[in-house]
Amino acid sequence: MELSIHRVAEGKKSYMPLLLMADEEEDMIDRYIGVGDMYVMHDGERPVAVAVVVTCGAPEEAEGADVEIKNLAVAPEYRRKGLGRMMIEHVCALSPKGVSVFVGTGETPETMDFYQKCGFVYSHRVKDFFIENYTKPIVDHGILLRDMIYFVRRVL
């Protein structure tokens, strides 16, 4: 593998197939890709992973503010090779010391275990997030998603 990570400022929608692997509705993705920083990992010329990061709070408070990873996806044939962790480490390396990096996910053991293995700890829960914000029920690993579970990792 010949991996590289680049920030993408224009043409973000061209990565929609990859983005939809982590967030099932394009309307939801449209809410954050315009304001988020997008990082894409390529294997040679092929995009294989993506992360979209938004600043928490008002734009004028962006310097040194906490961030949230809104979308983290890895192409199926590249999963379980450490690429998701590499994307998280890239986001954390770009964040100033003392910043908190948040990530929200559905309540599936596999995904929650992944974030905990990447150094995240439970932060809070948003009740009925998936029910209230998506037009169709979302089932992940056989589990109907209801609440958004947030994890946080402090950049040291």
C-alpha cells in the first residue's frame, strides 16, 4: 500500500460514496461537509478512507476549540488494517494540545469498541438522535439505532 492523507477543500461531494459508508443519508452529510475540514486517505490514486472534522461552537471561537469527527469511513476492502485509527491519529495530530476530539456513533458494540481502543472514553448520549434526524430507520450490525453515543479523547 502507498498511503497518503490530504486535506480536501473543493470537490468534497465527489467522495460521497465513501462518506455514505459512515452516514447513510446525503442530506445529513450536506449539513456538515461544507463547514468541516475533510481529509482523504489515498492508496496511490484510489481514495480509501475519509474523515470530516467540524469545530464545536461558534466559528469565531475556532482557534483552540474542541472538534468533532462527524464522518469516518474506510472502504470495505481496506478495513481492519489500521486505516481508521490512522485517520483518527491524523486528526488528533492536527489539533492543539488540550483540545477534546469528540465522535458520535450508534450503539453498536463493534464501533464503540473501536473508538475505545483508539483512546476515546464515553462522554454522553443524545436520546433518539437517529429516530429524530433520519428519514428511515438505521440498522447497523443488526441493531436498530436510536441514541447517539458520544466519546471524547483529549489531545495531549
